Amino acid sequence: MSTTTAPQPPQPVEVVTALPDPGIPPRRRRRTWLWLAYLVLVPGALLFVAPFAWLVSASFQRIGDMFSYPPQWIPQDPSLDGYRQFLGIGQEFAGGPQAWRWFLNSAFVATSVTVLQLFFNSLAAYVFAKRQFPGRDLIFALFLITMMIPGQITLIPNYLVLKHVPLFGGNDIFGQGGSGWLDSYYGLILPGAVSAFGIFLLRQYMVSIPDELLDAARIDGASELRIYARIVLPLCRPALAATGIFTFQGAWEDFFWPLIIVSSPDKYTAPLGLALFVVENRTQWDVLMAGSVIASLPMIVVFIIFQRQFIQGIAVSGLKG
């Protein structure tokens, strides 16, 4: 006698649902980290901005109020005497017409150095990033090694090279008998025409450009110079902006090199001209503060104009390559 087993009804499937995290909600957690970031960044920002804020405030104060304690962040009796005296407007000469010449010299030198570096650095970076030749990596490593050499070590060699440039500054064909490129715009500009750091920064950015894009241009008959000018440079605008800002800032604020090679007052740059007001026991602090504010304005304007490209260039150059 056979028995048949009745089919069993399907068993219900137990669905396990994930319970919400009983901890801190994600939105509240993000808000907590945001407040912690503000607690750290706001005091840091105030710490960095405070010296410049006091500089601007002091430039409108008289010497008697400038060093009062506690410091006066808001001038009680604002005065433009420091600016008038520095620029020679309606008062006794301090900087006078010469002050305008200092800023024109700084603008000319800084702009020339920036243009030359952007051109030569980008050319070298393109070669190191996209061209193959024997010893490429070794030469690039030597470039990086030069970044670890302090500038003070190369100061005397650079000075001697400029002094003995042939056929300039009264020198003969052997570079003897004159001053060469000392006390000249050539001496202020050309030693900074190339930068190992600029080559490194641009090369790291160019490495991220696909090689297939350049190969397609070569197949279409484009020369290497055309590829560099029409394809690579437009793609490197953020890195070029970052390099340009770094270079312009360094050239504008450079004090030591102009101090060494420049002796004519008509070739003084702004930092060198401002140093004339720092004299022991009789420093003209009001004029010095006003001149320092004026000297800071070009850098602020340059950064405001190119800040987006600057930040993007630093971010991408640091992450790629």
C-alpha cells in the first residue's frame, strides 16, 4: 500500500531589512565636521590676515598713533600724509617721482620674467613629458636636484657670469674691462628666465594629457611646435596660471638679487626702493607703511584675477602625474 505525501505549501521567505544606524545621522555628522573645520580655519585665517590688516590701518595713522598700546585697528584720526609723501603729491619729497619709477621697474621685471619662464618652462616640460630621447629621465632628475641647492650658493657664480658677459657694459670680446650685465635690466631679468620648479610643475600636468591625442595630430601632419602651441598649451592653462602667479610673485617681491647687482637709483625695484626709508633711529614708518600697501596691491589684483585657474592648477598638478 503506497502513501502519497501531500505537497507542502511554500514557506514564507523571511526578509531581513537593515535597521537605520542608531548613531549620529549622516547630515548631522557632516555638520559637526563642518563646524570643526570652521573652528580651525577661521582662527588660522585671522592669524594670517591680521598683519596685513594692521599694515593697512597703520598706513592711515600718524607715527604717534601707530605704535600705541593696545594697537588701534581703526584709525582715530585717518591721514593720507604717508601716501602723499611717498608719492610726492603736494608735500616734501620722500619717494616722489622716483617711487613711480620703482613700481614701473618692478612691473617690467616681474612681467618679463613671468613671460620668459612660461615660454621656456613650458617648452622644456613638453620635451620631458611627451618626447622620448636618451637620458631624458636622468636630465630631469638633475633638474630636480637643482631645486635642493640654496640660492645663496649660486649667488657669487651668477654675479661673476653677469659681470663677464662679452661685449656688454664696456667688456671686450673676452668679457674683461667692464661691468657686463651688472646694473642693467638684463641682469635683473635673464637669471630668472628659467625655473626648475616651473618645469617640474608643468611637466607633471602635461603627463596627464593623453598621448593618443598628440599621435592623432601627428598623423594629420602637425609638427611638434604646432602640437605644443595649438594642443598642449591650451590644455595646460590652469598649470600655466599657477606657474605665472608663483613666478610673478617671486619676481615682484625679490629684494636680495636687485640689492646685489643694481647700483643706479633709476633701476631700483619697489622692494629695494622701500628699503631706503628704513634708516637707523629715523625710519619714516608712515611713508614705509603706505609704500608697502601700494607694493602689495599688484599681487592681490593678480591673485584675484587668476585665483580660479591658480587653485585648479595646484589641485590637478598635485593629483596627476
